[in-house]
Amino acid sequence: MRRRSVLSHLPQHLERLLKAPISLDCANEARFVLATVLLLYNLELLSAKTTQWRLHIQGARAIIQWKLQAIGLHRPPDVADNFLRYEYYFTAVFNGLTTFDATYDVIDDIPINDKIAVFGDFVRIMHCVTRAERINFSGSPNTETTRVEDVVGEIETARDRALQLNHIIRFQYPDARHDFEHLTHMYYHASLIYSHRVLSDPAPSQELIQASRDAILDHLSHLIDLAYFAHDLVWPLFVCGTECRGSPDTQDTIERALLGVIRLSGSLDRRRVLSFLRMFWQLDCGDRENTTNPSFHQSFCLGNSPQSHRVFPLFPNR
């Protein structure tokens, strides 16, 4: 009932924003509308609606664009604005990894604030790699070639910064600092896997990818309590899971970890993540090169596989 009421009033608020003169009240209302759209997005995930969440992300993008162009000239964004902008950015980047829209149009003028997003550097790198993959897949001429060597250097820098933050952040529980360190290494290796799969030749990079997969599993085994960072575990667990075909033991490890995340933080999109992995693990391992590259994942998600599922977001929530 409330959802329907919000949806019915949202167009009126948007129309009033576009017509109203720029003012402080207008800026505040834009913030409220953006927060509402992001909440609606998460609500659609709970009800497994496939089209609405895409509309809400597009709506969030439109609001941010308008707010930056119109209000930003008169008033710089504050902490609340930056938080909402980063929520959009995080969501859009992770959705872009698996929705494979023909146009990957994510607003990237987002301030990365350590107090808001400790893994912001990793997300920015994923965004750059996805954008490079999308340009290559579309066949568009790319004057700026993204070299995997450069990306690896950025990933190492992101890891080092996160580990430095680990000594500064005041955790509520002492064991959380221990788990944050292992989680940082999991993000590091997941980013390496994703970057090599997108930017490197499959054969030469296979040994590096397998080493990173094993490292993620090792760091996972050292976590004291999944509850400390349950939301953040979805991305590295999924990436590691895509490298576990033909290995029932590692598949079981990933599945149990994801079920633990679901138990702690709710299902949201996590069951769809697990569903994707289960189907992926059942595919023939004989043609590993084709079934581990991004274009295969695109075909699989878009419905060209005999066991196809609809396009869905996998990583919208931390």
C-alpha cells in the first residue's frame, strides 16, 4: 500500500523539482526524492520485480545529473548528498557487472570518502574495467587502451589504502579488525580475477586467477564471524564462485558462505547470486575458456543459454 502511494506521488515531486526555481528547499527535496528512489530500488529486489529496479536506478541517475548541474552550481554537496550519490554509484557499478546493458552509462563524478565507503577504490576500479569491457564488446573504437598491468597496480594501491584504514577505523568489536583485514584481501583477489578475465588473454592468466581463487577461499576460512561484514562478502564470494566449476568441495564452501550471508543479512539479491552460481557450476567444464569470459556471462544472463534466467542485478547492497 505504501509502495503504491509513494510511486503515485513520485512523478509529482519530480515534475515540481524540474519546474521550481533553484533554492535550498529545492535542494533538500531533491535529496529526499533521491533517497526515496534508492529505497524503492531495494524494495523491488525484495519482491523480485525485474523491470522496476532498473527504472529506479535510471531515475536515481537522472536526479543526480539534474542535481549536479542545477543545484551544484549554487550549493556544494554535503555529507548526506555524497552518501546518496555513492549509494547510487555502488549500486550502478555492481549491477553493470552482470546486467550487460548495451550502454554502460554510470555517473562517475562521485567523491570517494573513506568515512562513507572504505572499499570505494575497489569499486572505482571495477567501474573502469567494466567500462573498458563494454567498449570492447560493442566494437566501438577505444583510443585509450586499458592495460591490465596498470589496473593491477591500482588494485594493489587500493588494497594498501584499505589496510591502512584498518588501523584507523574504530571497530565496535576487536575481532572485526581481524576480519576486515581478511576481507580486504578478498576484495583484492576478487578484483584481480575480474580484471584478468576482462582484460587478459585466458590461457596466460589462468594460473594467476586460480591462485587468487585459492587465496579468497583461504581468507574466507580465517574469518571469525561472517556477521561483521556480511553485506560486503557477496562480491568476492560470487567472483570466487565463478572459478569453482568442476570443484565440488570449493562449490560447497562458497554455497555455505552465501547461505550464511543470507541468514545474517536477508535474501535480497543473494539467492539470485546463488542460483546463478548453481547453474553455472552445472555447465560443461570442457570449454572453460568460453564459459569464463565476460561475453559468455552476458549471453548467459541475457537468455541465450538453454538454462537461461532473466537479467538480474547481483550486487546492489553491501
